[in-house]
Amino acid sequence: MCEGPSKPAYTAEDRNWHISAERFPYRRCERCGTLFIESLPADPGRHYATGYHPFDERGEPRWRTSPALLEAEAWRVRTLDAVGASGTLVDIGAGAGGFASAAKEGGFQVTAIEMDPDCCTWMTDTLGVQAICTDDPVAALGGLPPADVVTMWHVLEHIPEPAAVLSAAAGALRPGGVLAVAVPNPVSLQARLLGSRWAHLDAPRHVCLPSGRALRDWAAGSGLEPLLATTSDPSGRACAVHGWVYALGTPPANGAMFRARVLGGNAIAGALAPLERRGDHGAALTMMVRKAS
Ligand SMILES: [Zn+2]
């Protein structure tokens, strides 16, 4: 992100999905704290193969029954509204449309960019949202008219060259438009304490985790005015709980052990909340910036 010098951080395994037994060295920028994988996996798609299924057995997206996800999306829409954003909105990496749905309800005209065909079909058929199915967001943005808002919720960390996609996103805004970004926070309390065991490292799928400082410096260098940066919004707080639950080990899908881990993780998150909700210490960072008019 800042082209600063870096040094080895640690070597991590795929603790979340166990798709391979490979070990992945990560480095940390000594100047801005950004964390990044030393070399990309040879076949990145393989490490997504058996992972997260965004739809339940009835074909409903999981966010629809998750109060934490619904609250996180509602906060994002309220906050965009509070900074005066309205009109057309492009959501990059829209997944199963949790935010797209909330934004549409909040009055935005939403276009989704998403690489998963099932997610795109669901958003088009059920939400009535235009969904562009591609793994090349830069090309997709180039084919759209200038937008009032571009959002990237937990997308950048999957992209080897985040600065290129950020620049394309800023370039896709009309003058005065708002760019909103959320990423796992590589300088968070839990990232520092848990190291390679940190759930939001998600090796090897998260290949570059830009720090708040890196994002702020990038925005300033790109002529974007800061509007908001926080690590304690509902999404950041949910990420904190998730991080502590998984710090105790990957919980089974249900049963007594699952409940014990969730209770334990919530207890740790509650005890550390006064620290985690201060400054740049939370598990995930949300930033909004405005393009000059
Ligand atoms: Zn850096």
C-alpha cells in the first residue's frame, strides 16, 4: 500500500477452512502496519473451493436470519445517509446481497458487482438489483456511469493489489461521491495478540490487509476528504466477537461445545471491549471518504 519496507510477520495455516495443509508466510509493512502474504497461492481459486455457503438449505441467504449482519448493514446505510450520500450506489463484492438489500430499501439505486453466479442470480431475481457477474471489478466499474457511492465491505483483503482497485473505485465516483471501505484491521488488539491464530487473517484467502494508516494516506494522496473512520461500528464489534470465539479453536457447527465457545468468545469480547473500542484497536475498520466536488 505505501511501498514501505517490510519484515516477516509469521507463517500461517488455513485455520478456518483447512482446505490445504500448506503454510503461508506473511509480512508486515514497517511503515504503515499493512499485513500481506509473501507470495500468492499458485491456484487461489482452490482455497475457496469448499468454503462458505451463503445460502441455507431452503435457498435463503444466511444474512436474512442473522440479527448481527442485519444490524451491520442497517448501520452502513444509516451512516451513508448521515454523510449526505444518496442516489446511485455500486457495491463491489456484494456476496448474497445483504448490504444491497438494505441499501435498496434505504432508497439507493444499487448495482452489485459479484463473482459468484448463484449470488448474482439471487440478487437479480429476488432483490431486483442489477448484478454484474465478474471477478474483474476494475473492468466492471469501467463500464458503468459515474456513481454517487461505491462500497467495498470486506473485499479489499482478498485482492492482491488493493491500491489498484481502490483507485478504480475512486475513479468510478462522480465529483462529491462517497467511497466506503471495510477491512479486517491488521493493527487491531486481536491481530497483535493472536498473530497467525487470528481468525480474520483467514490465510490464504486474505492476501493483503491494509491498515487504517495505509488507507488514510492513500485517500489523502488521492485527493479524497476523510468523512469517517471507526473500528467500533456494529460490523467491527461483530468481527471482534467472531475473532475471540475462533481464538478458542474452530467451533463445531452446533452442540454444547459450540455454545461453550460462543459464550467464551463473547465473554472475552465483553471484557476487552473498553480497549477494543478505542482508536484503531478494533478487529475491523470502516472508512468513508468523499471525492472533491
Ligand atoms: Zn506500508
